[in-house]
Amino acid sequence: MAFCNPLGLGKRARSGIRRRATAIGASLIYLVWAATPSYAQGIDIIRDTEIERVLHSYEDPFLKAAGLDPHAVKIYLVNDSSVNSFAAEGQNIFIQTGMILYVKSPDELKGVMAHETGHIAGGHLIRDVSAMNKSMIPMLIGLVAGAAAMAAGAGEAGMGVMMAGEQVGEAQFLEFSRAQEATADQMGMKYLTAAHESGRGMLAVFERMADEAAMTADPQRSNPYASDHPLDRERVALLQSLVEASPYRDVQDTPAEIHEFQMIQAKLAGYLSKPAAVLRRWPPSDTSEPARYARAMAYFRQPDLQKALVETNSLIAEEPNNPYFHELLGQIYVEMAQPQKGVAPYQKAVDLLPDAPLLRISLAQAEIATEDPKNYKLALDNLKIALQQEDDNDFGWYEAAEAYSRMGNEPMADLSTAERYFADGQMKPAGMFAMRAAHGLTKGSSDWQRASDIAAAASTDSSNKQ
């Protein structure tokens, strides 16, 4: 098992635009097309403010150590149960939910992320393309020679030539990939050391994976030329020496870091696992915060919203300034078709964490759902702030269109819909709604200019495709 698989971007999600979002707590969890790079569109991405912030708190020191801008690197949480993570073109890191549930401590997850930082800083993602192009040469030569042999009547010989060319090309690329993985390990250790973090977490993950690989007894793994990663035991031995050489090898996670990590693990497991499995792991007799958090999520999913309320309120009573507990309470009320009760806890979450755009979008969603005209302006105010921070959030633009429409401002509803499609890369409908918006907006205004820009971009895109 390996961290980086830049060519295998996981399972594909269903295509199309989702009308509304469900949630982890009240943070939006939905299929994201616009906010992900074009090559990764359709991956099932989870959005959650709490988890994203924890991941960035781990990753940002490594990026700074690598001389990279933390604001330029995006971290995506992929809803996939397999134990994997990968970096991809454009300085993006994808962490699968299976990886977060697999690791046992903050330092293990930090080790995974430091490794991925090594891929980004090492320029491996760009070099992969070059390596693939070079590996295609023997494949193409094999195809041409094989086809010629088959045309001359040597069918079996021709097939053999084709297969040989393919095998040579594959071996070239795998050899290149193995070198990249070893380099990413070393660079990851360098960044862990620069951040005064121990490498024991990275080592522990590799050791556990090596043990599991040995138990599967996969013949492929015994052949170093048929793998795109260094042999596990060799990798562990090299990493062991690097860890022991670090002056921070004995640094341990703080109690606060461990608690924070246990909370996001419980939150993910509670939301993604079957409720029965959650209750077995965190039975009602367990009154710890992570256990109650996991049960609150599990009850929310069942749905047994009354039990979810009990667990959530107990968390708020113990930690009243935790924005994520108020967020969850707001979502529960919205799911109970009581959005008017959901507004206050959502507002409390925003007050506690005003720079979190997903929280503001959730608050706006609840305000619109009350169907109280007095709340529509409040919702728009929140959406404007959120969309300044995340202008590619297609769900936020959807809610803005809904609010404008309910207020009777159809030109702005059309412009918001154009923004939604533009963020999603759907240029044809973006252009159509932008032109509709421009006809109803004051000519020369900033909104009219934005509609005109989107229409022009859509027209250019259409011309380029012809």
C-alpha cells in the first residue's frame, strides 16, 4: 500500500449538479465538481470545516518548510474507504477518508501528509507526464512492429512483439515511480524535522502496511520491477535510519492534538460507518467527547434526530464555545424541518468562527429555508461574504440564486446561476444565464460587466471547441 497514486484518482462519482447539500455536522458534504481540478472532477469530495482546518494545521508547516505558499495548496478529503492519499497536478493533496480512519495518531497522519508534500515540492507530478510520454515510445514501437508482423501473417509473433513493447514501457515508468516514492520519503522526513515533528508516525504507518502486505502474500510485491513503489521492507529500513537521525525523533503528540484527532476520526466514522458499527465501537456507556460525537453523527444518519439532539446538546453543555457542535445542532434542526430553530445555532457557529465560508453558507441555507422574507437579505449578506472567500463554491451560488429569486430580483438570480455554472466549468449554460442577466442589469454596472465577462468567456470556449 502506498501513499501516492497520481494516476489512479479513485472512484468516479455521479455526474451532474446536486441541488442541495447534506452535511457532516453542518459543514457541507457534497459532490464537488467546481472546486476540484478538472482532472479530478467527479471524485466524491467531502467538505467539512473542522476536518479541513485540522488537516491544514498539519500540512501548512511542511509547505512553509518546502518554500511553498500554504494558500496555493488545496487539500481535498475524498470519500473513499481505501487506505490511500495522493498528490496531483496543480499543488493539490487528496486524503481519502479510509486513510484518516486507518492512522492511529496525529503524527501518523502528519507523516502521510509530509510524504505527499515531498511529491509536490519535488515536482514529481510534472515529471510523471514526461516519464509517461517516454514510456509510450517502446509501447508504440511494439504496436507498430507487432501490427506489421501480424499483417505479414505472423499473428502470434506479432502479438508477442506488442506485449513485449508494452511490458518494457510499463517497466520504465514503474522504475521512475519507485525513485520518486523513495525521494518523497526522504523529503517528507526533511519537512517533519524542519517542523520539529517526529518521523515515527510515518515509520509506523509504513511498518504496519509492510506487515499487512506480507500477510496478503501478493506475488507482485516480491518483484521490485512490477511495483511502482519501493519494496516495503527496504522502504522501512531506509526510513528507520532517517527517523533515528532526527533530533526530534522522540517528540510526541500533545494531549490537545490527540483529542482533536480523536474528534475528527469519531466524526468521520460516525457519519460514514453503519450506525450499528458506530455503537459497537462507541457504546452509550462511553461518555467521552469523541464517543458522544460519533454517536451524534450516527443517530443523525439513521435518522434518530431526537437521540442526535441529546448527544449534541450534551457536547454543547460541556464545551459551549465549540463552533462545530453548534453547527451540528443547526443541521439537526434543519433536517427535522425546523429551520427556524436551526438559524440560532448556525449563527452561533459563525460568530465563533467568522472566517469559515462553509458555515456561512449553511447559515444562509437555513435562513432561506425559513421562508421568512426578513431572512432573505440576511442570507444574501452571509453568502456574499462566503463567496468572496470561495468564489468557486457552486452550492453557495445556488443558494444566492434562490435568495435573489425569492426577493424578486431575477437578473441577479440569473447572474448567480451563471456564476454557479461558470464555477462548475459548464460554459454553455453559464453563457446562457449570463446573457439573460445582462439584459436585466443596469448597463455599465459591476454586475452587468461580470455577466458580460462570463458571456464572453463562454463564447470563446464554444469557439475553441468548434
